Amino acid sequence: MKSSTKLFLLLVLLTYYSCTNTVDKNITTYSDVWDEIINQGNLDLFNSNNFDEQVTVIMTPENLVGIDNMRNLYSNYITGFSDREFAIIDIFGQGDKIVKHWRFKGVNTGEFFGMPPTNKAIDIEGSTIAIMKNGKIVQEQDFMDSMSFLQQLGIVSSSDNTSIIQGMYDAFKIGDIESVLSKLDSQVIWNEAEGNALADGNPYIGPEAVLEGVFSRLGEEHEYFNLVDIKLHNMDNNHVLATLRYNAKLKKNSALVDAQAAHLWTLNNGKVTAFQQYVDTKQLDDALNK
């Protein structure tokens, strides 16, 4: 092999290993910085050692530029969320560019961009494209499902809420109580209307308490208990309001019930976390004591 060819191959190898080494260093530096900022809450790492003075976050309607502005942006996540868990699921790079797939979990117990805490737990994934230069972060652009994020916070109601509640009513109609209970959060807070005989156990905490204190008693005390004329209304803060009527017949005296009612459901991540019943309790009491 000619010496010129050997020299060329050597240069190619040196360049390859140099680039690979640079990418590896960038990934390590980048990962360590964000791990300590988010998980440890160390905002002091927003400095000129880790970030370019003109570091830019690509955003709409305009970009955010500068270390101080970037610190102010991410401080909302530090002060807004407790029990933070930020994990990089996958990360790779080419040249000065880095792409990461991340997951962020936490509980919104503090003010978040001026909004009061919702005390909701969030679990969201996204991706970030970053650019490094001389071992410093110079640009970032995040991609995530912002609607899902807002829905988990309870700021925007999930479009799935009404279908979940409708499914529960459909299951109740055919006596599939197990399916109804499966949609209740393990710590669901269930309240019957004041004045209703079933309110003696308020609040019922957890699906088992609801089964024993509400559904089992309805079955034991009634020949039938139907929910009719159900209309669902999707509301803010992951609430669903159901207006309906109770159509039932008591076993003890064969009294009929035709009472107007309303149910206020609260959901989080596809599970019912709270239930409040409103009903014409006089009609229920009149039938019970007929």
C-alpha cells in the first residue's frame, strides 16, 4: 500500500474517532447538566460553563434567548412540581446535534407560570433536539403533547372524559358493576347527596367502600334501579356533569321512584377520583316511608 494511501486512511480514522469522542462527551455533558437541573433542582447550573451566553430555546410565537431567560423558564418546573422525576429514555448524536427522548413526572404543588397549583400528578414524554458548541448547549427545541400535559394538569378537560362516564352508565345498565368499579381511582372520594339514606357512609373512600355502601345496598333494597334520560356535559377542570332521573321500585313496600338527579364526576388520567350526587331526596324519603 502506498504511503499516501496509508496516511489518508489514518487521517480518516483519526477524524472518525475524534468526532465519536466529541459526540460522546457532548451527550455525557448534556445528560448530566439536565439531570441535576431538573431532578436536583440545581438552577445554578444555568451558567456560562454549561450554556452559551446566547443560548436559544426555539419557541412559538418567538424564541427565548439568553441564559437568564432560560433559567427563568425552567424554574417554573422546579418550583411548580414536587416529586420530580426526569429520565432520558434514549439519546444519540451526530456532529454537534443531540436528540433525546425523555419522560417527566411530578406533582403540581406549586405555582406554575403564574397559575395556582392543581395538585395533579403528570406523566409526560417528549423529544428535544439540541445543538452543542465547544462543549456548551447553544440551542434547544422541545416537542411534546401540550394538550395532554394541560389535560393532566386539569387545566384543560380531556375529550375522553364523557366517553368514560358514558361507558360506566352503560355498564351499570346491564349490571356490570365490576366494570364500573374498574374506572374508579383506588382512593376515589364518593359522596351521596345529603338527606339520602345512603349518605350515612359519606365519604366512601375507594371502590370497595362504594361497592359495599352504595351498589350492594341499591341491589338489596330495590327490585330495580334504573338511570334514565342521561345527558352528559363535559366541563372544565376534568369534570363531567350528568343530568338524569332515577326510575326504581323498592322491595319493602313496592313504592315507585321517579326522581330528578345530577352527578358531578371528577377524573384524572382516565380514572374517577371524586363523585358527588345531587338528588330530590324528598322523593326518595317519601317512597321509603310510604
